[in-house]
Amino acid sequence: MSAFNDATSVRSRPGDSDASDRTYDVTLDPGWAILGKPNGGYLLALLGRAGCDIVGTTHPLAISGHYLRAPEAGPAEVRAVEIRRGRRASTSRATLWQGDKPCIEALVTSGELAMFATDYTSSPAPVLPPPQECAPPETHRFAPEIFEHCELRLDPATVPFPTPTGEATIRFWFRLRDGSEPNASTLILATDIGPPTVFNLRHYGWAPTVELTVLVRGLPAPGWLLCETTCQLVAGGWFDENATIWDSTGHLVAQSRQLALLGEPPAKD
């Protein structure tokens, strides 16, 4: 089991295994955090696993999470409800609770994925230098805890440090450091793992996610994932962020869209 699979594991309580509503015990791993707060993609992948489990499916196809409050690392629980079981797609709801307060509410559509052939795409994979020629973000003093598990290599043309490009786009390669190959849950993580696109607009503060929707379009091939994140609008203290993920063979395997806040820079000790 990879470190990521272990960190997103869910444990159904005894007696709940045949119920259409279940409570899962989880442990939010501090190693998958950004400055002490668990990463939003990591949390959504965890909820996706509970949402699949309760309806007996294998892979999340679409998952939409509303972030109500930021949980802390440590014990928590996921309350999941079966909404519908279908032949190709099933639907469930999964809510992360901690300290008797809901933290994230997610709606999960799930089923079975494969390595599909592409019939049509308007978004071919961009051309980047190979990973060894791209910059690790930690060389630019951007090194949250999660980077101990995740390796990123930023396209030199879109690196926001030390000088922002002025265009809200960031491209990068991504893989897990323990050598485990990407899967459907890893794709959810990948959509929220990069530096916020607004860093390239000189907005360097917190960028808390308010809503994140991920579409998992196919199982990824082994190897690096290629990720591109873009922003269309910054206004009124809010911004959107869109992510597109391709696997090592150039197949588009995940898409996402999120709404986030332009926050203040983290306080210095």
C-alpha cells in the first residue's frame, strides 16, 4: 500500500457494512498538509473512497466538494449515505466531520474506469521540458509538508518565483515520491497540488478552496502526470482555478474547476 492510499484509508465501523448510511473512522495525516492544514485535494480523495465504498464501486467518476471549515490533522469521521446504485454510475454523499462539526460535504458519482482510448479532445497535452529540466518549487521557498510525499517539477516558463509572469497559468509534472504509480484517487490530489495560479499575479497569500469539482476521465498510465492550471477571473476577493491532467502517454485523464478565496499571507513566526 502506498503512503497516499494509507493516508486516505477509511474504516467502516462494525455493524455498518451492510447499511445504506455508514460512519467511517479516518485519520487526517499531517504529512499531507500545507502549513498545518490538510490539502483540499487530499481530503476530497479520502471522501471519494468512502463514497465509492458505500455503493460498492471502485472509482470516483465525478466528485464535488464544498469546504465548510478547515479540519485539523488527527482523528475524524466520514458519514456516508447511499443515494442511488446504478449499472454504470452510482451516487453517494460523504461528509467529513471533526469535533461534531461538518468540514466538507461531497457528492460522489462513481463506477468503473479503464484506460480509455480518446475519441476526441480539444485539449492536447502541452509540450514541457522533461521533468529533470524543470524546477522543483521547494527551491523557491515554497515547501509545504505535502511536498515530502509529492514531487513537483514546474515548467520554467510558468514558475511564479521569484518574478511572477503576469499570466495566471502554471504547468508542472507531478508524481508521488514513494514510487507508487498514479490511480484514480491520485488524480483528485493532482488537481489541487500545484501552487495557486494567482501567485503569478502577485497574490501570494492563502488561497482557501470553497468548492472543488473533479472529473476523473480514465485510469492513468504509469509515470509522471502532466498538469496545467489556469484562472479566468479574479474579482471581489475570489478567483477560479481550472486544472487539466494528462498521463505519461498524453491522454487527458482528469479535469477540475474550483472556486477559491484570495486570502492574506500566512502570519510569520
